[in-house]
Amino acid sequence: MKPEVTAFFDDATNTISYVVRDPNGTSCAIIDSVLDFDYSSGRTDTKSADEIIAFVKDKGYTVEWLLETHVHADHLSAAPYIQEAVGGKIGIGDRIKIVQDTFGKVFNEGTEFQRDGSQFDQLFVEGDSVHIGQMRVDVLHTPGHTPACLTYVIGDAAFVGDTLFMPDFGTARCDFPGGSSETLFESVQKILTLPDETRIFVGHDYKAPGRDEYAWETTVGEQKAANIHVGAGKSKDEFVTMRDTRDATLAMPKLIIPSLQVNMRAGQMPPADEQGDVFLKVPVNKL
């Protein structure tokens, strides 16, 4: 089955969100939505999410799932806001519990912060499957960037989050807590066992040097042949050396502090205080 895929590119975070529709009906899923956030003012905006909501309503689609490929460190999820507008269940990988435990400590969340994934409607493990209408979604556990990363295989399409980028840009960083370049290499190999014609939809694009346009769709065959980090038969040792060396030079994403606090709560803000005000914490020398 060939799902109909509509992409929404967010300029501020270089994130691509997707609406994935069953070609034989009106059922759809929304993958990796974005809540706009201006860090300098602490203000949120729903322009990006509203664009997706308007598209879904205009098409008459039924949203069955709001899928997260992982706990994003570079943008806030709009899943609860979209859920309130058009429905759908919010799903993420079962290893979210590891991420919640790790960052619950980093942000000193205390015992009131539940670390069991209960903020989400569904937790997925390797081999799980659900449906979007009559279209099956198969779940692959593809950690390395984070412990909870998933790839959703929907018909002839695979939504890989940050695990793989376009072939000319390579792969995701692995230096966040719980990340591992060795594990990422194995996860990429799992994805590359899919049929060569499988369409791959990436979670971000930054326009590799020499490329004028943003891009987000490639194939397994193209990745195997041309990915600058893992393609053309590159070995695990070569990849690990390259990835670890490169990661040591990278700065933290500019939205990592608000993103983690919100996304580990399934896109919800931390609880408000007695006056109804919401605050995000800035841990000093923790990341």
C-alpha cells in the first residue's frame, strides 16, 4: 500500500511534520508536529499546528494517531493541542520511560512527575502494529539518537525521525544522554533491510552544502548507495569514529531545555503554580 504523504516544513526548527493518509479512505496520522516557541520571550504560538489542523479539516480527514518518533530536543510537540482540535491518540516508544527518568533528574522534577509513560495514550515496542484506517503501521525500535527512537513503517513509506537524514547530510547525533553511535549504526542497518524502493521520510533537513532546496524524501536504495555517513558499505568502526568525533564539536540545540521538559510530558507544559503561571526550568551545568 502507498500512503498519501503531505509534508509541512517548519523554518524555525528545520522540522518536517507529516500527515499520512490511508489512500482508500479519510483516516490519517500526524507525525512529529511542532508547537512554535520563542525562547527569548517564553511565548508559544500555534501557527504551525494550525496549518496542519486546517489542512486536515479542509480535506475531511479523520485523525486516528498523533505519532512521535522520539522525545525531540529541538522543537516542542503540538500533539495535545492538535488532539484537542481534531482527535487522535498520542503514541511514542516504550523507552520513553528511560528518557523520563533521565531528564526527570536533570530538571529536578520530583516524585510528582510520573516516569511511566502514562502521559501518552500508547507506548510502542518493537514489532507492534496499529492501523490508520485499513493501512497497517509497523513499529521498529531504532535507538541510538535517543533510547526511545522509533521508525514507523506505513506501507511503502518509513518515517525515521532523526535517525537518518537525507543522503547528503548523513545521520543523527548520538551525544545526548542515552545516545550511542554503535547503537545508531545497528538501527540504521535495520532500516536499510527494508526493500530498496521503500520511501524514507526524514525528521529534519538543513540543506547540505551545494544543495539549494530543502528535501525530506529519499529511498532505502539511495541511502544504501549514497548516505555520506553509512552508505557505500562503510563499516561500523568507521561510522563510530566519525560520529563520536563530529558530535564532540556540536553545540546543544537552542531549544533543548524547553523541548525536553515539554516533550517528555507528551507535549504538555509543566503544571501551573497556584497563580496559574507556568514555568520552565534552566538546569545549570547539567547538559
